[in-house]
Amino acid sequence: MLAFPMRLHYAALFSFLLLTGCDTDVAPKPADDFVGPIQVQALESREGQTRKLYLNFQDQGQYACSNYGLGTRYERANNQLNFAFTGVVVPSGFCLTSTGPARASFDISEFGAGTYSLRLQAGSRSTTGTLEIQKDLLRITSNDPSIVKAPLPELRFMPKNIVWGYATTMLPQAQASVSVLRDSLQRLGATPTTLTPGVYSQFTIAANGLPEPPQVSAGARALLLLANYSGSPERIQAYVKRANAATPGLNLWLNTSGI
């Protein structure tokens, strides 16, 4: 998954513990010095019943600190959204030690369903596009990808009350199977389900309606799990601990952030 999956927020938080001083005397670069076209992508973040939705922008540079900003002027007039990218902003305090592009993020959680016109300006160049928000997905288009491009133009929204994950194992089928794990989850009140194929913030759903499998080592299998569940997240996580402890060679992981 590209660019802004939710786990990147956790990685950034962890990186904050590894800060070093950053030279703040370097002048911001002008907008025309952006590295490559600006990329735009939507991100959905869900904690329980609360959903946050963001438009994230970044250039394609790799700067000395991963917390370089993308200077941006933003205006909204009804369904017209104007973004003008004014330069790469050097951090004013600390430098996150890993490298990365210059970034900017805008909260659009309160935007209602509809189509919004975009005006996108990077330095002296500008283009237009659209932001379309529907009940279950979001689409972004740019009319000139050499200025601003949307590498993943469509984002599907995560339904409420979803548990998802997988187990990796090298155990024989008789010892570790999807059906056994699903039966155990059903006893906890989780009902197996599928989702519409496409890109979501936390995973990509394949044509079979289940998350795309992770890469596994030779001889291992990935057992994919996706279920509706409205009970206690702690109950699911307690089951995960019991299953892993009771079955050596099983590595079960379930995400409960959608509950």
C-alpha cells in the first residue's frame, strides 16, 4: 500500500523518540524546486465508531529529516477547494532522524457526500481536478499528473465493526486451518464476511473479498480472516493470545481498530 497507510502514523510516533537536533537555518526551498510532481492521496483512519478522513500531499524528495513540511495555502469556497504549494519547509525544532519527502495533511472528515472542484498550484504551474466523496468510497482526479498526481485515485471506506488479520503457519492443514480459526471467532460472536475488492487505508481487498495475503517464507501459509464483530475488542485480543500460546508454530494477528 502506498504512501499513507495508518501504520505510518504509528511509525512516526515511534520515530519521535529518536529525535536529533536539526539545522533550522537552512532557507525554505522555492516551490519550483519541488522534487517531481506533488502526490495526493486520501487516508481514512478509524477508531471504533469514529472515522477521520484526510487529504495528504507530498513531493518526491528525500530530505535530511522526515518531518519536512510542504508549505501550502488552502482555501475553501463551498465546493471549490484551492491548494497552492509554496515551498518545502525546514523543521523549526527537531529533525526526525529518518529521511522522507515534504508533507502536508488536511482534515476533510466533515465534508459531506458530493463532488468538489480542485485547483492545484505548485509554484508557477497549476492544474485542476476533482474530489468525489460517496457513501462507501472517495475518488481523486488530477487533470495534469506532471504537476499533481494521484497514484491511487480511489479509496474505499472501512465498514464499522470489522475485525481483520491473518495467521501465518507452517503447521499441517489438520493442525491449523482457516475453518478452525473462523469457528473459534464465531463462538466469540464474530461473523465471517467479505468486502468489495479495492484499496482501503489498512489493506487491499482481493477479488475473493478477503485481504491480499502477506508475503510468507517458503513452506509457510497465510490464513486470512475478516469478520463482522460488535463486541469487546479485548475479548478478541485475549483469544489471539490464547491461540498463539496453545498452538506452537501459529502466529495469529487480528486488528480490532474498526470495532
